[in-house]
Amino acid sequence: MSVYIRADAKDGFYAYDFQLQGRRFSGSTGCTSKREAREVEKARKIEAKATIAVEQAFSDPNMTVAIATSRYWLEVGQNHENWKNTEWSMAWLVAHFGPDFLLQNINDEKVSAMVAKRRGDFVPSQRKPGRKYLTPERRRRVSPATVNRTVTQPLREIILRAEKLWGARTGEVDWSKHLLAEPKERVREASIGEEAAIMAELSRGYDVAVEFAFLNGCRRMEILGLEWSRVDFFGRRFTVIGKGNKPRSIPMTKRTFEILWSQQNFHAEKVFTYIAARTVKTAGRTLVKGSRYPLTEAGLKIAMRRAVPKAGVKNFHFHDTRHTAATRVLRKSNLKVVQQLLGHEDIKTTTKYAHAMMDDVLNALEAASPTESPTPVGEGYDKHLKDLGKAG
């Protein structure tokens, strides 16, 4: 049936109604002109053919890499918080294997070659004005963790999903052989002196944000994203939005309450702000010296990078404020408390702070070592022990 105007149509628009491979497609063209309506119908037929082709490809057990990555993207990948990273991984996998390569032909040998290829990549360098690109000898190759997260784990998820949910044919792969060993994340705790030295080099609002980080162990983006709507002075708690867009409520200590209270009236929405050091007028951005603006990720990074060396502190980054807070809290509580504070879903992630508990055990053992003048337990007790020793 060609385009037509329904008898009950009140808008005067032509409708389309056609069948392809036993399926019916119908709807309004949104046009009052028959010629324009036919053009719309023609476009809908092309779309319908493409839809059927995709559905058939998605249901084909002989699935290609291009189809598998596309289906994974539609069902899972586009919903990831870091969807741009997932999109990059999908494109890399298709480029490496080729769009028509079958999943069933991906085996241990192919995965090993893929990992080797990715390990040979360099970390993208950002060119600054007046600076030449780094030579290959001076550039840094991607880390084992990057290889795992950008290609090996995504491919594993795609193949497992294809096998278990899509009914696709897949090859035999022992994934444990291909995930590269990653160095354990270091836990750098600042001493009281180091913290004071760093704080002394910060100002203009950056000092308040960093002190807040030392106190509460929040991530940089959790601090930058903290808004007044999630600060409850009456209930003495605040809520940050962590990884995976998951909220986490943290009670306010006396000092945290003072910090947050002092930041009121600087900005209507954001909690943490800084004072502009100079007036800047560029396309799309205007800063007035002495005025306050919400802290930015770049600004906070630069402030810390400048303050730490000036303070004479070595090997300390902003994220180490989180390690510092967690370690200090652990010494006064337990791993479950620290897990709650940091928002870890799996307590195994929190166990990297267990060294603080080991320090407590060591201190306890030191305190429990024998004294030079043990407490007497009664006359003749030492002789009794000697007699037992001889009998043994």
C-alpha cells in the first residue's frame, strides 16, 4: 500500500504502511504533500531494511567482531560512566582484528598477539606550543593496567556475553594467561608535618579543598562536584557522588562542619571556590581579579603540583590525601569503617590499607615484650619452673 490519508486523521498528514520479510511498518509521514510523503516512505523502507539486517546479524551465531562490538555498545557500553573510553576500546578492537573477523576464530594465540600489539603502543603525548613531539625513545609505553582495561577486559566481556547471552559461537580462550600483572597501588600517607607544610603553600580556596580532602578522604571529582543541595548542616552530613554515579553520605566532624559553614555565600551551587588571582578575558571565559569561581580540576591539580615541591615534600599527589585519611581512620577503627568512608563496593579494595593494622600489631608486640623486672607471682615460683624444666 502506498501513502494515504487515514479516514480518522485530523491533521491531514499522509501515513505509510508497508511490509518487509513478513514484518509490518506503519506510521505518519508528517507531510501533507503526497510527493513529500512518498519520499518519507522511501526513507522508512531503507531504515526498515537496515533494521532487519542488523537484527539478523545480531542473531547470527557466526558473529563478527564488528557486529559483536556494536551490539555490546548498544546494550552495555554506551551506558558506562566513562563511555568515551569504551567507545575507543570498541574501535581499537575492530581495527585490530578487522570488522569481518569471526569471534569463533579468536583463540589464545590471537589474544596474545593483541596484547603484544597494545603493549607496544605509546601513551599519547600532548603537544604544547613551541614544543616538538617527543621522540619514540623518550615517550612512555602504555602500562599493563592500561592494556588490561582498554583491550583485554573489554574483549573478554564481549566474548563472554556473546557466548552466554547471544548464543554466538566463540573460541577457547584462557583469559588468566592474558591479563598482565599490575603493580599494587601504593599507599602514601602524609605525616602531620608534611600535611602542615603542604597546607602552608596553598591559598585562595585551594587550601580549604585540600584540607577537606585530608579530613574526609574524598576523591578530587567528588570534592569539585559537591553542591550545596547535598550539604545537610542540620543532620551534620554531606553527600558526594562517587564512581559509577553512586551517592555516598559522610557525617561531618566538627572541623568539616566549620569548613563547609565558612564556604557559604561564595557560590549559589558549588561548595568549593577559589579567588581569581588576575582578570582574564578570553572567548567564552571571563574572570575578574578578587572574585570567586568554582574550583576546576585543572586548577586544583596545578595548585597541588606547585605546593608540594615548595613544601619540600617528596612523592605526594592529590590522591594521596585519600590514602592519608583512610589510613588515619583505620588506626582508630576497622576495615569495614574505612570501606564505608571510601565507598568501596568490595572490601578487598580496602585491604590495601591493612598495613596500618600491621603497624598497630607491631606496636602492641613491642609493648608486650618482656620487662627487666617482671611482676612476681609468689615465693618459690621460679624454682618450680626450673624443676619442671629438669623433668622435661
